Amino acid sequence: MPKLKCDAKTCAFNSKEYCCKSIIRIIGPTAKTTADTACGSYHARKHDTYDTEFASMEASESINQYVSIDCESKNCKFNRNHKCSSDHVHIEKGKSNQMTETMCETFCE
């Protein structure tokens, strides 16, 4: 599984630049550039309600650096049968407010 760094700080699954989701999905099946990709698992953090499971996101043992990544980007050289084969993946866009504002910086033509 790739080591994931995520800069989408407004995502509900982001904790200290790591993802608390066990599997994420990169979308952009016909992507030709990084900007054509997005994290399909992005979910905006809701600051005024608690609609997610109760868990301690502060404990370092609950944060996983390695995440399984399903990838729809057919043109990425790391896509192996819809799974990411890169050692490191970086999801970019620190001020994302929606899924389309995220992108896979590791995308490679």
C-alpha cells in the first residue's frame, strides 16, 4: 500500500496530513494531467455537527500512513488493475471545499 500524504485539510478523513480512511478512490478516468484527477473519497468536514463515528483522531496509533488506493486514472503509470502501485502518494490542495478541488500530485503520464 502507498504511503499517503494529504494536504486536503478540510476533508473529514484528514488527520495531521494522514488519511483515517482505509481505502480511498482517485477519480479522473481520462486524466491527462494532475489537475484532471481528484480524490473521490473527499468528504467536507462539518464543523457545526457531529455526523461521523466517534473516534480519537488525535492518537497517533489511529492514524494510518499507508492506505489502499483504488485508481480510475487509466493514463497514470502507477495504475495497476485499478490499484495504485506507487510507494508514496500526495493528495494536494490544502484549502479544498469540495472533491473537485483535490488532486493526485503523484499522477504521472
